[in-house]
Amino acid sequence: MAEVVRSGVEAPVIVCSRLADPELWVTALARGAYDVLVEPYERGEVRRILDGAAARERRWQAVAS
């Protein structure tokens, strides 16, 4: 997450983890992550998160142009 911020690239960050840790989730979102995916990854959940991140990115691009 920190490297994405330092790079200056504006992109939705999705954190992937093997642990369902509420502290990780809160920390990731507080630092600007779009969402957190926890293993085992369920296809529907992955699709929902990716679709949401892509839609948010399209809205940001529309506002910026």
C-alpha cells in the first residue's frame, strides 16, 4: 500500500490475505485500500470487488476529464 502511495499512481488497491484479521481490514481501509480479500477466494466475491473497483476508477476518470 505504501509503495502505491509513494509512486503517485492513483489505483484502487485490493489487499489479499490468508488471515481474516479485523485489524488488517481496518488498517488497510484507513490507509486507502479499496477492499480486503481473504483466502479462500470465492469467485463471486472476487468479481464483486473487482467490478466495484473498476466502476470507481471509471467514475474518477470521468470526473477528472
